[in-house]
Amino acid sequence: MANSSLSIRYLLSSFAAAAAVALIAGCSGASSPMTPAGSAMQQSPAVKGHCPAHSGARVNPCTITFNASNAGPDTVTVRTPLDKKATLEESDNCGGASGVATLARGTGTQWTVTAGPTAGSCTASFIYVSKRGKTLAYADLSITNDL
């Protein structure tokens, strides 16, 4: 009987130790990405072209490099959730016409990205916002200008 009690304790303590290790391993991952509005959102796995999707929004391609073999302009496609009660906004740190790049809304879900006169990198965020101003989804476009 004493032998049986020890093996049950051993099993329970082993299970508790394994559960604790799993819990710690799950908590040690990277923190959730922050949306441009500053609230945490769940990040979906990478989708087509290794571009991350954030709550159903994505941009394809998600990186553009302007160089001698690609002077641009380039066109990107922004996909958003099917909800028609929100709007798509664009925000960037590209510097406009005198900076790294300019972005202009095209037709439908298309945006045109044109290289500017300044070499460098910047990020454009496409933010899907509800009528009340809440960020529902977003996608980031990384732009590098090596011209």
C-alpha cells in the first residue's frame, strides 16, 4: 500500500511539474504587436508572401524596395475584413514628396507607392477603423528606397 501511494504522488508531482513548465514556456513568447492606435490585437499567422495578417487585414506585397532594378512606382493591394461599416485609413512616416516615398490611393483596394528623392526606410500602416474610431484591423507595408 505504501508503494502504491508513492507512485501516485510521483505521478501527480511529475504532472504538476510538466504543467508548470508548459505554462512558463507559453508565457515566455513575444508580446502581442501593438496596433497603430496603441491597443493590443491578436496577430494572425503569416499569409501569402510571408506577410503578417492582423485581425483580417493584410497588404500584398508587404515589402517594397526601390533600387536600380526597380525604380517604381509599385502597386500594392490592401485586403480588409468583409465588414462594410468601417473605413480604411493610411498613415506613414515616409515624408511625403520630399521624403522616402509617397502613397496614393488608387482604384478599389489598390494603392500606388512612388519612390521619393530621399534614400532610407519607412513604414506605411493601413488601418481599418470603425465608425466610432476603434481600430479593427491593420496591415503594415515596409518601404526601402535605395535610389
